[in-house]
Amino acid sequence: MLLDEVGAGTDPAEGSALAIALLKYLANTTQLTIATTHYGELKALKYQDERFENASVEFDDQTLSPTYRLLWGIPGRSNALSIARRLGLNPSVVDQAQTLLGGASEDVNQVIAGLEAQRRTQETKAQQANQLLQQAESLHQELSERAKLLQERERELKLSQERSVQDAIAQAKKEIAQVIRQLQQGSQTAQNAQKATNALKEIAQRQIPAAPPPKPKPGFRPKVGDRIRIPRLNQTAEILSTADNGELTVRFGLMKMTVALADVESLDGQKPENVVKPTSKPAPTSAPVSRPATAVRTSKNTIDIRGSRVANAEIDIDQAISKAIEFGVLWIIHGKGTGRLRQGVHAFLEQHPLVERFKLAEQSEGGTGVTVAYLK
């Protein structure tokens, strides 16, 4: 139901009372009633009965025109006196009217004006918050797309690197297989075996990237005039002199003392490098490398080739011989099985230039499943 200026056209007191009674009746009998009014008593119904709600249309005091913005929860304020003053009515008449109206009405209007200003401020902040939210969502979407692009690029880079590695491995296998075929097709001599070994080393050097040189470890070289710390004394001292034997003469306060190089450190905690000068020694005369009288079997002079093919085993044995030269002997574990691998190992050892002799191991060391090669 719509009511325009309900209770108007009669005594204001009786009209407002009649309007209140009518609106309460309609609240009990109808689902929705919208009533416009200038009665202040009707504006207060909201605070007495929760079935009522206030709303007003915003009015611009500066332009004296409505903005047509609906403000929920805020009652409309009367603007008759301010409009009359703006339209040029005698100020004394307006002031007299304000006096007759009383301060209560003006206070209510000020409260309503404050509510309207607060509402505008909240709406402005809400608009700003919405803009910030949109910017944040846009930035989040942009960052997500960039992250996705970076992940895709990283995946493509990994795939490219994997393909390069696989290509290098395939090429190396192809070249190794060619060397093995040449070795198998030719005469089994020590010279051919050495050529095959050199070819395999060349393939490894070409296909396997060289490891970068290790970074030098940071060190501290103490010199005269430096400030150092002596941790065991919890003192900071000045170096007065250094000696070839690694001792330092230091001073802290009025005290002087000699400390070992290992007992000091720099102010930032670095340990000193050894500055002891090496004593001159006579040049050693050339002599053959001595080997232990009794060969000791360790992991460094033992190789296990069980399950390998003869061609692959020959490559592994050749590398193991190079590493076991200093021990003078190499234990080769080939297992018993059918004996083909053992025969191939013995044939390879017979023509190897660095093998002096070989034999089957003692029963306690593996018997016929192990061959012991004595190196030159």
C-alpha cells in the first residue's frame, strides 16, 4: 500500500496520532506499506517498533535540488528554513521561525545531516575498496599468468636439457659400440686394446663436461700490524712480529706474548693459513716406486664384473688396472657360471701391456670365481 503525506490536511498533532495508529494497523494487516510524511513522530517509529524502517531521498543543500539517491536507514530532514533563507526570505523572519521551532528540531536535523555525511563517506570508502579489490584481483591474475609462463619455460628448458643429455648419451653409446666392434673384429693384441682404451677416454672427455675447478677456501694471512683475536684468552691483540715456525708475537694492553698460529683468528672469525716456510730438502734421487711386499686386498684394488658381457668387462678391467697400479695387484671377481666370462678375462689379461701375470685366487678368496692379476 502507498500513502502520500499520511495524516496531512488537519491539526498536526491529531494528524500524526492518526497516522501512527493507521500505520500500526496496516503493519498488522498488510505485507508492505510505503508512506511519505513530514511528521517527526512518524520518523521515530523505527526506534519504537522493529517492523518499521526509515528511508529518504537525498537533497543537495547547495543546489537546492534532489539527487534522487535513496538512503536506507536515514530519515529525511526538513529543509524549509534553509531553503527559505537561500531563496531570499527576510532573515529576521527566518530567525523568528527558528526561535519558535526550538532547538530540538535543529538538533535532529544536524544529527540527520551527520548521518547523511557519514553515509556518503562510507559509500566513498566502499567505492575505493572496490577499486582496490579490482586492482588486487587484476594483479593476482597477472602474477598467476606470469608464474604459469615461468613454469612452462622452466619445463621446456628441462625438457631441452634432458633431450641434449639423451642425445649425448646416445652418441657416446654409438661411438663406444663402434670401438667395441672394431676391437672384436680385429686381432686381440695389447696395442689394439690400448687404442680402444684411448678411444673410450677420448669419448668420455668429449661427452662428459669437465667439472668446474673448486673454489679456493677463504683464509686469513696474518701480518705485522693486523688486529687478531685470541679465543682462549678472549682478547683482541695486535701482531708485532711473525716467525717462520708459525709463532706470532702479539700485544694486548701492556702485555706482550708469543702465541701459536693455530691459537688466533681474524676479527671476523677466519682461521689463519699456515705461513710456516717449508724447509729445503734435497731433491730425491729417482728410484722405482716401492710396493708392499705382501699385497693387501681392498676395495681400491678389487673389481666385481659378475653379470657383465666380455666387451663391457674389458673396459671396466682396463680402468681398474690403471687405478690399481700403485698396489701392484688387482682382484677380479667374475664368478664361476659357465666360464665364458672367466675365459674372456684371461684372454684380455694375456695381451694387456700392464699385466705381468695372473692366476686364479686361493679357495679362501673365491677360488675359480676370482682371478688375481699381478701388475708391472
